[in-house]
Amino acid sequence: MVKWTGEAEHAFEGLKRALCARPVLVTPDFSRGMIVQTDASEVGIGAVLSQEVHGEEHPVMYISRKLNTREQGAGAKHGNADAPSRRDALWTMVTSPRLVLKEGGWYKGLRGRVVGGTYIPNSYVNLLSKYKQIVSPSFFHGCAFPSCCQVPLCIDSSNFSVIEAGLKCCQGKCIVNSISLKEGEEEFLHRAATVKRYGAAVVVMAFDEEGQATDAERKVEICTRAYNLLVNKVGFNPNDIIFDPNILTIGTGMEEHNDFAIYFIRATRMIKETLPRARVSGGLSNLSFSFRGMEAIREAMHGAFLYQAIKDGMDMGIVNAGNLPVYDDIDKELLLLCENLIWNRDTEATEKLLTYAQNNVKGAKKVVQTDEWREGSVEERLEYALIKGIDKHVVEDVEECRAQVGRYTRPLHIIEGPLMNGMKVVGDLFGAGKMFLPQVIKSARVMKRAVGHLIPFMEKEREEMKALSGSTEDVDPYQGTIVLATVKGDVHDIGKNIVGVVLGCNNFRVIDMGVMVPCDKILREAVKQKADIIGLSGLITPSLEEMIYVAKEMERLGMTTPLLIGGATTSKTHTSVKIAPRYTSPVVHVLDASRSVVVCSQLLDEVMREEYFEELKEEYEDIRQEHYDSLKDRRYLSLSQARDKALHIDWLSAPTPVRPHFLGTRVFDRYDLNSLEEFIDWKPFFDVWQLRGKYPNRGYPKIFKDKTVGSEARRVFDEAQRLLHQMIDSGSLKGRGLVGFWPAQGDGDDIRVYREDAPATRDAQPIATFHGLRQQLEKDSSSSEPYLCVSDFVAPLDSGVSDYIGVFAVGVFGAEELSQHFQAQGDDYSSIMVKALADRLAEAFAEELHARVRKELWGYSTDEALQASDLHRIRYQGIRPAAGYPSQPDHTEKTTMWSLAGVQEKTGICLTESLAMLPAASVSGLYFSNPQATYFAVGKITKEQVEDYVRRKELSVEEVERWLAPVLGVYRRAEEQTGNLQGVKSLQLFCLLC
């Protein structure tokens, strides 16, 4: 039953008229377009698919259903169906196998888009997945119908293997978006040849090895070089070349950006004059990004810009054509302001446009001056303090509330009233993207201080009430209780701590059990606390197996508590394929802190929970099926074939490996942390705080220019700088580490390590052996790339060439103690900041030490003169791969490193049972010096290589499979052959994505 509102009545009447005007459903003509009419209320949506026959519209198909939770959140009211239809409902109508349009939903949906005037449907086929080729061939097969392939399908992905997968399935003329010279000429030519082979046109970005072109001359220089390569070397038809010379943002306040529009138009004109028959395109939304939220301004800028760009030769653009104004219809005052900005005629053009917007947009709010907020009511002051994260006056304001006995008769009423009202605003702003994570953490600090002040009064009141009533039960004021834990063997908890703070801000009672928590302890605590939800977190890949184990134990014990999964190595695919089938109650992957509140609220809502769970099960079943389907097309080389196609270096003609300046280990007991600051890569730091700039302001330091997050990023960065210097100067943080070098020789896929004074011969006994894994997943038939293993980078035993290998381990100590100190003071913001900075220092320690190794300690690259930014882009010789990461996915190789170098004894860095490092801010790995050494991903491997690895490592099959879980290919694990996995197809493929 649903509430029948006026909006519902309006929607019903509108659709009834559309459907009953021509009540006989006609047979659709799939060679022509369709007309889609939708309408929605607060609770439901209806849609009619019609087609024009002899000048009259006739219904073809129809649908009426209740809106799902996400669609209701779109805010459809008063007959306005735009929000749900443009988000989920309409797309669901033409694609869902459960609804009327069951057959051919994809291509009918595309036809609808063609009718709508979008001549190049933009198909982001890799969607939310960070893995290769997670693309549904059925989508492209549907697009192969003649009625769909009559217009170009634009295949847009940053992953070229996804693009190629789409090209293999599509008929008609496709457009590939995009390729560039960013990764070098060889890769550019390879990708261009692939595109040409499939007969597609290609978008070429104005990027090269030095980065993005900004001025007109560089744009034309790069495009000319690409044109000559495409036409002369690849044999591309110039008509199939579409250059995108980068429309960049103007009106940013940065003087160097003022001519970006001029540069594009000038470059367009030069390209059309000098590169015959080539096309020019561009993404128009970038131009006006500084005016995000001011749609009238942005549309006018687009119209004015296109008017001139088309005259100068621009052929096509990525733009919402439905919102593009006619040039002559743009308000004359606004047009003049836009053109002044585009042509950089007025240094105050941006300010004048903003003034125009303020004078012509309703609802503009006055900016509150510094202390003006203190003049409001106590409730307004508390709300403002919570939103702005100001804790200076919060105790004073809470006391003022307590003094109003007639209004706030109990301390709890202050929490449930003004404090929770303020936090609700914080939650709403955060959910809408108008507040950012650092601000939310600061709001939590204010809330904690206010509640902390009230707790003694609440405790006193509680005891008095118990004494009067004789009762022993307390009233639970929380929305729900959530138990959070980092699973056994894992020490990383920054993300978990952030989620806990955000949930606490939204009136959830959070029981944070910390790190390295065993399964039985988690479940006992959940039962004891009567938890409504259990949340698991982990960073290292062995944690994924532990999460599976927890889910199986919850099922065995008959628990029904929803299970949340989060952490850097987790994914929705892994959760749906490997965890959810083990537990019949809800299992939900939560991407980040901003999603956690919505998910938890839905799981605890008595009305919405069942519907949400059903939608979740359907979504995860679809993901599982797509995952299994993607495995069918994967091909693997046998291990012998892969070894035959290994990287074969001519060691006798190659430069002789350099002997390190010392052999054995060297310990750095109190490393100078001040020397590391210039080596810090700040991008992951901003990722921790979920501050992500949009192009062209991605990454550090460009993020400070971002219109949305720039000011907050700058504020967080400045606070981080102050805390970093304070911690280093006070000695709160200490850096310790070691490096070691030994003679080494390759032996198949192994690396044998010898004593400093021992000859490296086949008869000599090695003091350690590192075991490598080799790529087996078949590469493209046109690829000449080798199938790599880390042992390829070390001279083999029979080469007659002496070679060496290095080991390193570095750690930053003291962060955990300092973080706990801030935590005890109720300062979550500083607690999280300490750990985030310690992680960055540890990575900088590894980066700086590697530079010293290359130039001094090993000395194989003594003339290196690279900037820190070059180091982050790995522009140096040699590599430092870490165990448990793509080039060597086996974490157990750390035990060999620790034993060989005496890491724990010499530095204090130890390993947990899951082989995570303590302290958490630690980095370790191997050093390879060979010029051809490169980072790579082993990818999936076959049972044959697992058995070979078992023999070489002298371990059991079960133990090796447990540690290699992320890379096991298509075969059954021993435990799964006998296990009863609920909800998993009988195929039971083992392929863990993480």
C-alpha cells in the first residue's frame, strides 16, 4: 500500500491520457526512433513508449511501478519526472529483464537516445570498475543491430583493453575516445593501429610525454606530430582523425588561465589550415567549470564560445545540446560579459559575471561576517559552530541551554535538540557534496566536546531516575549500534576511523574495536552490544580472505546482522562474488565514508530494509553473472609458453651490473625526517580526506585551484604542514630503516641470494631464495610484450654475469601513540591527521632512500638529477617492488626479506600473522637495478603455476592458495570443491578481484 497523493494523481492522469489516446498497442518499427513519455510522483513512476504512425502517436509499450529508494531520493514531485527518469527509472524501464521491455533493452534504449538528438551516445562501459575488461559484450552485441549502428557509437574509456573489447563487438562506424602521446610514441602507434584495424575513427588528445598542451602553439605541435604518425606510419584516413586540443577552464582567478579559450580557438583554426581533412572536437563543460552551479551563465558561455569556435573550424563538441541557447537569444548584457571573458578583454570579467549572477539569480544568501553569528539565538549559535567546526564557545553555549530549564528539562534534550539538529544539517550538506570530510571531522570534534561536557550531568540524572523508579534499564537514544573492526592480521585503520566519526555524527552508536581483531572477538562483541550492523575493514589482500571467513562464521552461527565491507583492497565485485554468497543476510560493500550513513540508515529502516535488500541481491547477482561471463573469454598461456616468452636480456652485450658500494646491511636508526618533506606525494593525503579536484585541477598542487574543493584542500594542507613540523621538531615521530645488498642470480622464476664472499655458482648454497610469479593471461595477438617475472631482471646463473639484489624496510614510529593521545582528548581530526601524515612520511622515506641507493649506496645511476615530481612518475632507473603487490603478489616473500636482513631485530619493524607491517606507517621491498626492470602486474595465474610454486616454496597447496587468493585463475580451490556456497552458480569459478 502506498499513499495516494496529489502528485500521484497528476502522474496517473497524464499517463492515462497518453496511453488511452490511441489504446491499441502497435507493433513497433525498430528501424525508426521511439518517443518516451515519463511522469512520476513521490512514490511511483510510469512511462509510455510510443511511435509515430501516419502522423499520430501510438503506444508501443508501457510500464508503471513504485519508485525504488534511490529514485525517491531524486526528489520527483508535482509531476516532475526529470530527476528519476534522467537517473535510474527510465534507463531501468528500457533495460530491466524483469519488466515489459525484456528483449533487446540495450539497443532500444540507444534508439531512444538517438531520437533525443544525442548523435554519439557516450558509453562509459567500464563504469565503476577499476579492473580491465569488465564490460558486457551483450551491450555491444545489442548495438550491432542496424537501427543502432546507423550512428557512431563513441566508446569512451581510460582503459584501452575495454575500448578494444567494445570494438570487437560493434558494427557500424565507431569513435574511440581517446588516445594520446602521453605514454610515448610506441604505445600511441600500437593503439592507433588497433583502432584502424577495426575501422573506427579516433579522438586524439593534445597530450604528449611532457603533459597537457595549454597554449596554441603546443596544441598544434602535438596534433601535427600525431597527425604525421597516424597518416604516414599507421595509414589512417585523415577523415577519421578527430583532434581534441583541450578546452580548458577560464575565469579561475589565475591570470595564466585567461587566454585558454583564445588558445583553443586559435589552435582549431591552425589545425584546420595545416592538417587536411582532420576534425576538431572538444568538451565544452570544462570552459565554464569555474561557474559551476550557475547554469544560466554556463549555457551562455557555451553558446558564445561555440559561435566563434565553429566559425574557426570546430566540427563537433561534447555538450548538452538540449540546454544550448541560440546565440542571438542570449541576453545582450550577459553575452557581452561572456565574450569579454572568452576573449580576455576585461581583467574584471569574472567578477562582473559573478555580480550579474547574483543580481539575476533568486535566493542569494548574505555572507555572515566573522563574529556576527554570535548575535543569534543559542540554538543558531550551536548549529553554526557545528557546521563551521568552531569549538571555542561550545561549552559556554551548552551551559546557556542548560540554564533554560523550562525549555531543556534534561541534558539529553540538548543533545536531541540543537546539537542533533546541527549535525543533521552537517550530514545533509556532506551528502549533497557541499561539505567535505575534513569539515565533518571538525564538526564531530565540536559535537564530542559538547556531549562530553553534558555526560556527567546525564550520568547523575540517570542514577537519580533509576533510584526513583527502581528500574535498571536505560533508554537508547541512538539510531542504531554499529561494531567496527579492522580484521585479524591487519593494522590499517584510517578509513575505518573516518567512517566511525561520520556515523557518530549521524547519531549512530559506534563500537570501534581497533585493529587486528579476530573473528570470534568481533562476533562476541556484536552479540554483547546487540549490534544492528557489523563493519569490517582491511587494507592488505589477506584481509579479504579473513572477511570471507567472518561471513561464513556468521552464517554458521545463524546470525542475521547486516555486514558492511570496506577498505582499499575491497570492491563491489569481490564482495558480490566472494563474500555475499557465504551469508544469507545483507552484505554491503561501502565505497567510502560518504556512503556509509545512507547504507546504514536503509539497513535499519523497517519500511525500506526489505526492498533495499532485494535490490541489493539483484544488483550483486548481476555483478556475479557479469564476472563469470567475463571469465569465459580469458585465455592463459601454459607456464612453459609464458617462460618461452619471458623478457630475454642479452646479458653479455648489456652494460655490466654495478656492484653496490657495500654488501650486507646498513641501518638508519634516527633518520632525518626533515629531509623527507620534499619527497612527500600529497595526492594520497588528499584522497584520505576525500578531497578530489576535477580536471584540470587534479592532484597536488593543482587541487588548490579547484572551484569546489580548492579552498578546503588548502586549509587542510596548511594545518597538515603545521602539525607535521610540530611532530618532527618535538621528536614525536622517529624514522628507522635499513638497506641491504647481496650477490644474486636468476634461476628460472626464482632469485638465488648468496653470501657476500661466496661465488655465485649452481653448486653454491644460497642463503635465501626469492620466488617469483610469471604473467600467464594471454596478451593481445598483436602485442610483442614479454610475459614478465621479477627474476627476469636479474642475470641468470648460466649467463656468467655477476648481479646483485637489494632489500629495504623503513618505518615511522610514534604515530600510534600520538594518535591515541588526540583520540583521548576527543580530537578525531588530529588523530586521523597524525596517521595520514605518518603514512606519507613512510612513503617519502622509501622514495628518498631509493634515490640515495641509486646515486650513492648502490651507485648505478650516479648522474641522476630528478625532481620529486619525476620520482612520483617513476622516471628513474630500477624498481623497488613490494611483496603483496602486483609484481609479486605473495606476502610470504616478506618473511624471506625479514630473515635475510634481520629487519625486526635491527629496526623494530615486525610482521603480523597476516604479514602486515607494524608500525602501520612502514614500507618494504626489493631493489632491482637493471635498466629494463619495470613495474608490472602478474595478473591471474593457472593451477599449473600454483603447483609449480608449491614445489618451489615447499608449502602445501592450501597454504599457497590462501596467500595467492587474489591471483588464482579459473579453477576450483580444494575447499570450494566440497563447500556449499549459497547463491553461487554451479560454475564455481575462483577469481578474486581486489
